[in-house]
Amino acid sequence: MRVEDLIAALQDMIDDETLSPDAEVRLAIQPNWPFEHSVAAVAVPEPRCDTCGAHAGWKHEEGCDEGVGLVDLVNSAEVVYLSEGGQIGYLSGEAREAVGW
């Protein structure tokens, strides 16, 4: 899922009043043992040099070939991570059905 897809899906639910903008965000985890978890943070890793590890805009280490480039998309601004904040409990039957489990 892309950021714009997530934003559009949430906005559509808010617009048709299926969802309140004040609703809590949770993660559904493990279809075979369905748990619900809180979301602790949203993070975007900074691109880094794949040789010396210097972040974009930082001075490269001595001897680093600055022309090597940046690490792959996993460490670039093309991926957004939601960190799990802790287990809340088991996912309800209604929630399992809503996510297709």
C-alpha cells in the first residue's frame, strides 16, 4: 500500500462518516492468532551512503568513494514504517471479518 492510498482510504471513510477523524489507529497482526496492536510511531529512514553510512548531507568518512550512491529503497524516503506500540488484546470477530481473516 502506498501513502496516498492509505490517506485516500481513510479520507473516504471520514467523508462518508464511517470513521471519525478522532478514531484510534491499530494494527491487526497474525491471521492465525489474530491480535491487535497499538501504533507507536511513523518513521521514514534517511538515505545513507552505502559505503561509509553517512546520512544524506553529512560529510563522508575519509577514503569513502562518495560516488558510490545511496543504499536501496529500504533505507530511503520511499518507505514509511509504522512501529508497533504493544499488544492490546485479541482481534474481535468483527475486526477479523473486516480485514478478511
